[in-house]
Amino acid sequence: MPELISVGEFIAETLEDYSSPTTSSFTKKMTSCRNSVSNIEEALDCDRTILQKLKKAAKAKQSSGQDHISHLELYINSMEKLAVNFHSNGEQEVASAFNRFAEFSKELLAPMKNVLKSMLHNINFFLDSLVKGDLKEVKGDLKKPFDKAWRDYENKFTKIEKEKRELAKQYGMVRTEVSGGEIAEELEKERRMFQLYMCEYLIKVNEIKTKKGVDLLQNLIKHYHSQCKTTMLHSDLEELWGLGMERERERENGEKGKGGEKEGGERLREVTEVFVLVSFFQECLVATEKLRQYIESLTVSLSTIKQRQDEEKRQLCSLRDQLRPALQPELKEDSLSRQTVYSMHQLQGNKQYGTEKSGCLYKKSDGLRKTWQKRKCSVQNCYLTIAHGTPNKPPAKLNLLTCQVKPSLEDKKCFDLISHNRTYHFLAEDESDCMAWISVLTNSKQEALNVALDELRPSGESSVGDLTKAIIDDVLRMPGNSVCCDCSAPDPLWISTNLGILTCIECSGIHREMGVHHSRIQSLSLDKLGTSELLLARNVGNFAFNDIVEAGLPSLSLKPSADSDMAVRKDFILAKYIECQFAQRSGGSPDTLRRRLQQAVHATDIFGLLQLYAEKMDMNQPIPNPLQEKRETALHLAVLLADHTSLHMVDFLVHNCTNLDAQTVKGNTALHYCCQHNKSQCLKLLLRAKVNTHLKNENRETALDVARRLRHAHCEELIVQAQNNQFNMHLNVEYEWRLRQDDVYESDEDVDDKSWPVKRDRGSRPFSLYHSDGSSQDRGGRGGGLFGMGRRLTLAWGEQKREVYPGPSPQTRSLDSPPPPPPSSPAPPLPPRVRAGFRANVGDKAAHALYQIPQKSNAGRKGLPRSPSSPRSFSLDSNGSSSSSFLSMPHQLPRQTVTKSKPRRVKAMYDCVADHHDELTFSEGDVLVVLAEEDTDWWHGYVEGHPNKTGLFPMSFVSTLSE
């Protein structure tokens, strides 16, 4: 048997070594210390197994006790019912006896419940805390620091011993061994670390021994005292016994004389069971009395043992405190190396190792000896298969999706695999093989996770649902949407998809009565909405809608409240939506209204369209200046100019135009335009409205024929679905929603880290505001407004003049000044192209848009200061005419451009792909010719050699060429 060392001997040897390292014999005792720790570890492991079984048995006893109580309650209830039956038959004494037994059993219930409660608190809870708490670390974790200290000492000792032998060999001497006293000073740090960790190990073992020994016994004594409190009523038992025996004798005598009451005598014999109960409780009391004397002596013994263990712990703690100050730097470094660093991502494996591997690993056994056993292992199909030592036993198979791989901090050749019910410790042949196994296991787990996620979300429905929910949340936060659009009732949850407003449930019923040609009502909470049905709600809202449709409301008292009855609501809603009685009228001529309609579509001004809708204008009329073919309507124009930021304009016209099949002079409908220009998102909106897909143009082509001829596969597929009645009416569209949660400011750290322009949406490009004469009204659009005014107005109004407001310019730069030096990183993000809301004018005079062409001068181009936002107030005169006032409206200042005798040439530093059709696509190294500057970030020009293809490009993507 290996030599062991006691706790007292360890303390004495350590104190002697601490006071005199060179003369102490502690180095000879270190092997004994290691043997003692291994012996303690085996004993603790055995105790842990037994305590686990004890915990399970105590839990089962507690559960069976609860079942016994429930059965006893049922037994008492049946006995009481039996007593009632005897009482109804006139047998009062028998009934009284059954009642007494029922009461006696009830009196037994309370002490039994107390015993079970005592067991739960004193035994079950304590065992559960002990097994899951202190003893949980016994499986190898408890002595890990001690083992590491031993390895460090052994490695250092071997290294010094080798050096001593080499030194002796140089002088022609031979050394067989090196004594501990010779190298005591050189190994003092490692020896102190060994002593400290063993001291901490013994302190922890002392605590565990106290808990599983003295503390557990003290809890058993408490449970014993709770059982002693369970007293029985012996006088009641004896009285019941006498009554039963006397009644039985009477019954037997009656049977001899009359012979007719045998059955009743058999029932009464049940009373004799009380004799068994008396015997049981008497034996219990005798056993309890026998144990009482032992318990009294045991209490004194446990107190003595507890004092001895506390004294041992006190000495160990004192020794630990004495050793620790000399090792503070090493302990701090060790704690930092062991500190668990939080990582947002899990362990990533090296992809070159793949997801499959087979070979042999050493697995640490789960028994007492903790030996390394060689096992055949393989990773395949996201499972780890571990073979057993016996060939006839089936291998263990672990699903890696529910496992975690954890490299060992102590040994680089080891790693742990943590499953749902146990931890596997593996040892590889070398470090490279260990890294390969860890990578394969991690890669296989990631593959399993990807497969599981693909099965859960095969079609991306979850992401679409999240987007719809985010849009609805944003709509609910828009101005005025917290109350009903018609009666101001709070929390409206019914949406009019063709008007973009929210109503309460009472008003929504009236909207349904008006018909879908006036208002299409759906529920935000009950109906499954597609994103296309939220386009107008995201861009209009209750506040903006009422600002137009209720602009001429004489008094707010005419508007119903949340408490108004249905008749009042209905009269107001019919007047508001069908008659449009409360809208402010411009009184313009039909030609003026058509021009305003075209201007609103060009400017992506949803509120201009809404104003014309409120004036009950026929939006099917041809526009005065068509872009492509004569007799184009506003819907044709909206389709031509549509992109991912102006889809709501098409949606409004599709909902609120009476004739969606209007044809141009060449017979093309809006559906034909969608297929000609591959506007699949607009096509979805038209097909949802069930337009006629069979109309032909002058070339005898339907829209489907056009899509097939031009090979627009998506458009073709959508039309075929509609014709086969397979088209989904609750469709989703691609649109720049600009949700509020996306509009967050970057932190200062993020801004400082960037060495190139920040990427922002092209939709926020600086714009040119056009100004109308007469009484006018500008609105900051909510999601609508001017987008890409440069490209849209150039298409239709290139020959006219325009007045220009300068866009926001944080800093100015001359055309002659060189651009910033190119960054060494990939292509910089695109600069902004500002998009702002704008509403067409409502005035007594015709609204004429004037556009001023920038004048060229020899002066360098200068940036203008930022124009402050100008809130405007709108009021009604007594005669009902509209008037408007501007607060701090900036003066219109013309841009100054530069004239050059020669066009400016720049060189592309990165590849650039156009996002919109008015932008320029070029490759790295191309030479570009600058024609003009759209703003401080975007220039206008063409690729040298291709002057016919011009467009906008970001200034940060090019560098100026020296002439």
C-alpha cells in the first residue's frame, strides 16, 4: 500500500519547510501527499455514488409518503360514508364506531404530514444540495490545481536535475541523483505553490467531510425528533377495542338465539383491526425509546467531532494565509490565465479539416481509478461514435448538435466534449491531432446547426413575418396613429389599406359598409397582412390624412368622439370619405389639376395625390406631358418612374383609380409598361387589383407576350400565376421601408475607426426643391417626398428652368481641389443622396414649376451653409381660402458652378455598380470625365470614350488626374 500522509503531518512538514527550506524533508513527503490526495479522491467518489443513491431513495420515500396520505384521505372518506349508511339503517352504535375510526385516522394524518415535511426539509433538501453542490466538483475538477502544481514541480525538478548532471559530466563526474536540499531554493516557488494548492484542497475536503458526516447526522437527529412528536391516543384506542369486543359478543349471542344476523357480525369484526394498530404504535414507541438514549450520547459525540474538524480547518486556513502572500504575483497570473473570457461567438473550427474524421482517442474512465482508455472514434453525419472496450457492446452515439467542445487549459493534447448528461475527457496523440479533432467536431456541430435551422425555416417566412411586424410597429408610432382617424378612440387596430389610415373597430364597420372602392379595411392583429398592404400606411398616417381631408372642417365639435353613437359616426364618415365635404378645394381648372397630378407623380409626392383625391379629381385622365406615349395616365407615369422608394405612389393610384386598364395611343396599359421595363414590383400591385391581362396593344401583344419577348422571367411568372388563379393576394414587395429602428446614430468609436466616407442610402441624396408661385404649402412627407429629383425632372422637364435650393453641405470643396487620398481598404461606402418629403401646392392660382438652370461663372464652386428645416403653419381664412406662413424660410440662392476650358478627368479607384438607372457603372482604372457636380458627394459625367452614356457617380470612388 502506498505511503500516505495525514493532515496533521502535512501541516507540520509544511511549517518546517517554510521556516528552513534547505534542511526540511518535505521533498521526500511530496509523493506521499500525492498518494493521499488520490486516496481521498477515490473515497469521495465512492461516497458521492452512495449519496446519490441515498438521495434518490429519500426522494422516492417522500413521493410514496405523499401517495400514502392521499390514499388514507380516500380511505377516511369511504369510512365516513359507510358510517352514514349504518346510521340510516338504525345501527347507531356501529355508525358511531366507524366515525370514531375515521376521526382517529384523521388525527394520524397531521403527524404523518409533519414527518414528511421534516424529511423534505432536513433530508431531501440537504442531500440535493450536497450532491449537486460540493460533491459535484469531486469528478476531477477539485484536484485540478493540485495536479497542475505537481506537474510544474516535476517538470522543473527534471530540468534542474538534467542541468546538474550535464554540469557534472563536463567535469568528468557522474551523478546518479540530486537531493532535495541542493535545489531547495531553486524550486521554492513551485514547492510553495504545491503546498498552497494542497492546503486549499484539504480545506475543501474538510468541508465536504463535515457536511456528509456530522451535518447529515444532525439533520437525521432533527428528523428523529419530529417522529417522536407523533403521539397516539392510547385511551381512545383501548376504548374502541373494548367497544368492538363487547358488540361482537352480543352479535354472536344473537346469532345463536335468532340465527339471522351473521352478516352484521362479519361487518363488525372489522373493528378488531384496532388491535393491530395498537400493536404497531406500541412497537414504534418501544423502538423510539430505545433510540432516544443513543441519540443523546450521539449528540455529544458529534459536537466533539465537529470541534476537531473545525480546529483542523482553522489550522489549514492559517497555513494557507501564511503561504499566499509570497505567491501573489504567480497567483494573479494564474487567475488571469484561467479567467473565462466572454465571447459572443462559439468556438470556430478550422474548415480545412472538414466535418468527418475517424481514428483513436484516449478517453478518461468514469470509475474510481480515472484511467485513460484507448477507444475507436469517428465523426460522421453530425454524430460522434465511440466504440466500447468489448466488441459485442454497441458503440455510444452522440448528437453533436447538443454537445459542446471545450479545449483543455492545462494540457494542449486534451479536450472535453460536454453532452446533455455527462462530460467526456479525451486525450489525443499530439497537439496537432487534438486540434484536428476539435476542428472536425466543431465543424460538424455547425453543420448540424445549419441543417436544423434550414428545416425550421425552409422558405424564409420567419424573416418576412419579422419585417411585417416591424413595419406595423413603426406604423403604430407614426403621428396621429395612436387614435382613430375618425373618432379619436385610442389604440386603433384596423387599417384602411387604400388610404393608409388606422381606425377603431366601430368606425371600421362603417368603412366596410361604404365598400372597397372607398375603403379597404383589414385588421392589424387578426389578418395576415403582406408588406404590400402596408405601403400607404407607412407613408401617409392619420395626422397627414386628416390634415388634408379635414382641412376645411368648420369646427372640431362636428367630429365624432369615442363615445359617439353609430349614427353620428356614420354621417360624419360618409360626408368625409364619399362627399369629401371637409377637404380644402383649390378651385383650379381641369388642365391645372392634370399638371398638378403629373407634378405630384414626378415629385413622388403622396400628399399631392391625396389632395387631388380629396378634390375628387378623375385620376384616369391623360397627363399633359407624357414621357413615352401619348394618352399616358398618372398610373403609366408612376410605373415608368417607380423604384424601391416610390412604390407607394403606384399603390395609391392602383387602389384609387377607377380604370386600371387605360390604354395609351399605342394600346399599352400600365401592365404593358411593367413588362416592357421589368417593373415586377409594380406588376404585383396591378395583378393584386385583378387588372385585365388579356388586353393587346397595337402590335397585337398582351403583357405576357411582351414579358416573354423581352425575357423578363419574373414578370412572366407572375402573370401566369394570375391567369391560373394561383396568385397570392397578400403579397410582399421589395421596398425601402426606412423603419425608425434602423435610423440609429453610430457611436463615436465607430466614426473614429472609419477612414472613408460613411455608407448611407442613396435615397437621402441632396435634392432640388421647386417653388410655385401663389399661395403654396410645403409638407415634410412621411416616407414620400422628392426622390432623385435630378433624374426624374430631367426626363420630362429638361427644357424648362428651375430654381434651386442647395442641399446640405457639411463642408465645401472646390472643383479644383483634389479629392481625399484613396484608402487602403476596399471600396468606400456610397455617400448620401438626400430624400425629403414634399407636398404639391394647393392655391387659387395655377401651380407652375419653374426650374432655373445653374449659371456658369469663372469663380470656383462654393458650398452653401446648411438650410435649416422650416416648419410651416397652415390656417384657414374666414372665407375658407387657404393661407400659409413660413417660419425662417431660407432665401433661394442659386448654385455657383465652375466653367472650365477643358473637361475635368478623374480615375476610378474602385469598381462601381449602379443602383439606379441614372447612375454610372465603371471599373477600377477607368478614366471618367466630369461634366458637373450634383452636390458635394456626387458628380455627373461619363466614362472616357463613351460620351453617350452619362450618369452620377460618387466622388469618393475616384481620384483627380493631373493635367
